[in-house]
Amino acid sequence: MTRSNAGGALRAGRAEADSWPSLPYTEWKDTCRTLHLWTQVVGKVRLALTPWLNHSWQVPLYVTARGLTTGVVHHKRGGFDMEFDFTDGVLRVRTPERNGDLPLEGGAVADFYQQLMELLDALDRPVEINPVPNELPEAVPFTLERAPRAYDPGQALRFFQVLSDADRVLKRFRTAFLGKASPTHFFWGSFDLAVTRFSGRRAPLHPGGVPNLPDAVVREAYSHEVSSAGFWPGGEARGEAVFYSYAYPEPLGFRDAKVRPAEAAYDPAMGEFVLPYEALRSLPDPESALLDFLQTTYVAAAELAHWDRKALDCVFGEPGRPRSV
């Protein structure tokens, strides 16, 4: 079952190809809100079919060359995957037997939900999901989300270009750590790209309280000490895209630590260091500045929490060169 491709014109009118394109939240917030809900629908399909993994690592999406994917999802009738292809402007569902495309167009979330369920049925991959959004203050079930939702494919493609840049740097940062570290994940609940390092020690019980997310999920996610960093493309809590870095539990003195670049600062409301994206992209070398932010905030967290950095830290990885032991 293949639906018409609504995104072919993107190739001619795609956003600027340069790295670190502008992403003002005020311009793309409507598309951002729509895409957030769509990723929740898709992510919940994976959640419904995938065994639980530590720290909810079974639920995220992953950055690809064209968008965001679930990776392979195992179904009793065979594996499949789903990818938001921001170049073609479709959600692509692939099985070994055949594929189906769902155009990414404005409209009601309820319609997107129904069309995806119908497409999965047609591809012989039926699934039932919990249709209630997570981590949003107002959790209107997808089936009842009838309000028209805007979607600008050019803005979505620009967001993906930023996400690709962020993914590249976060993955490089991850190579400089020998301890347990997460893959680079896109969490559809909080709508952010993240990578997390672990000290190896247990953490105090998390208080929970995340909107529309069971406390048991939050407490399992933060069962061990972490230093976590990532990219968030903006939202109502803070109306701009930012890179962030935090520690759980937050060690004494962390919020007063000196970090780089100078554009970064601790945000008490968010409980983390933030580096505004628009400030970063204005710097002469955004990639180096972002690595500096990631490294200095990690060092502050690890030093103040007395991590065994001698055992955990290493130099950045290089292509084709194994670690010496």
C-alpha cells in the first residue's frame, strides 16, 4: 500500500545545505508541535512491540541520512521499520515484502494516527498502542486530536539538518569515554537528541513527577548516576533551541562551575547548563565550541561527583584505529 508522495518538491526547495542553519523557534514552533506528536505515535508503535531495555533505550528514534528511524521493529509476522524521510516528505514503512508511504502533511493528529494504523494493517503488521501522549502537560489522546495542525516541510527539513549536525558532534563526543554510555538517541517524549554517560554507581531514587509519564519509568531511567547532554529544538518552557548538559544527581557546586564557551550558562528553571543554538551557530567554529561545551560540563559533573575519570575517560576515537590496551 503506497500513498502519494507529497514531498518531491522538497528537493528543489530544500532548506539551506550549509551546516548549522538557522532554526528560530518562533518560526517553526507550529511544525515542531505537529512533528512532536507524530513522533510519539510512531515511537509508541515501537514501544508496544519491543521488550523493555534499561533506561528506556528500547523506545527512541535514531538519526539517519534522511530523517529519523525506529530501526527494525520485530513483529510476529516479520520485522519492519519506519522512517521519517524529510527529503521526500513521507513517513516510510518498510517490510521485507513491500513498503508504504504516508505523506507528511498538515492536518489533524487523529488522521495521521488512523492512516498509520491502516497502513500497518495493509502491510500485515497490525498493532495496538496506548494513544495518549507522554511528557506533555496536556495529554489529549491521538484519537481525539482533531484540531488542524500545521506542517511546513521546509522547516522540518531545516530541523533535520540541525539534528544531523548535532548527531555528528554528539557521536564524536561519545567516543572519548570508556565507561557505559548510551547510543545517541532521539527521545520522542521529550523531543530531544541525547547521549548519556554513566559513572557505574547507583543513584538515589528519582522523585518522578514528569508530566504524563509513570514515576516507575523515570526512576528506572535514572537508576544510576549520569552526565547527560543533548539538543532540544525549542518548546514552551524555553522558547529557543538549545544544547544542554546536566547531571543526576546534581553534585554540590555543579551549577556554579565554569564552563565554555562564554555563551553557555546554567538555567535554574531547567536544572541544567544550556548553550543557545543561535549563539552557537554564530561562533567561528560551532563544532569545536559545542565539543568544548560538552566536555567542560561533563568534567564539572564528573569531578564534583568524584567519578573515576582515570578509568572512564579516553581520547577521541579515530576512524580505523582500535583502542590500545
